[in-house]
Amino acid sequence: MAFSKKHKQTLLAQYEDWAKKSQAIFVLSYTKMTVKDIDVLRAKVREAGGELHVTKNTLMTMALDKAGIQHGKLLEGTSLMGFALADAAALAKVLSDATVKSEIFAMKGGYLDGQAISARQVKSLAELPPLPVMRAQLLGVISAPATKFVRTLAEPARSVAGVLKAYSEKEAAPAA
């Protein structure tokens, strides 16, 4: 399908915008893809805070160059691009699950922080816990020493209070 020069410039600008806004870009290849297949996958990608588009390789290569992203040989053959606008790990998980459950899609790799990453690295990223869980774990690690320090400071006072209470109960018992 031939595109006019004006339409190509519009596509190039859109691709460049997606590339600049994305935390990560994941590239899949596809075979025998139907509209239903892509709609189901796009819905899951939107839930993960991303976008999924079939792109023209030549225009996408130009857009990645303009965005300052080093691209390798990922953009050969059919390319389905996943743009992580919110959480890169969540999108990687959705796309990795799609490649495992379906013979239609295969992970080629991606781009993270402007660097090309392999399909294996995308799978490793997909295995990370979701962002809220990682934040909670980090908060727990950070707050644990402070909590332990407060307990250490409070323990002598608690011990003295326990001894005083025991003596007061001991003195009250014979008088009764």
C-alpha cells in the first residue's frame, strides 16, 4: 500500500512522539494475525498503560534515529511495536504472555533507556513484580532500620516500666 509523502511525514512525527514519550519500546513479529487477535492484545496493552501499533519499519527506523534511540536489527520483517507509556515491566509482562500463549506473536526484543535489549532481557523485565509491589518492598527495606532503632530506644524504658509495675503489684499484694 503506497503512502503519500505528506502521510509519511505525519506517520514519522507520530512514531517519533511515541518513541520520545515511552519508557520502553518492545518489538514483536507476527504471522497470520487477525483483527480479533490484535484487538484483544491492544486491550490488554491499554490496561497496562501502553499502546500497540503495527509500524512501517523504514519510518520507525527514522523516528528512532530522530529520538536518539540506538536501533539494531530488530526492525526487520513484520514489526508490532509496544510503547510503554506508564510501566515498562507491566507492558513487558503482557507482551511476553502473548508470545507464550500464542503462535501468532514472537518477541524480537526492544529498547529501554535508548538502548536495544534482547528478547531474553524483555522476558527478565516481565518477571519483575508490578511497580506498586516494588515500591512497597522498597519502602519496607528503607523503614526497617528506623523501626528497629525506635524499638531499641524504647526497650529500656519498657523494661523499667515492667519492673516498676511488678514491684507495685508485689507491695500491694501483702497489704490486702
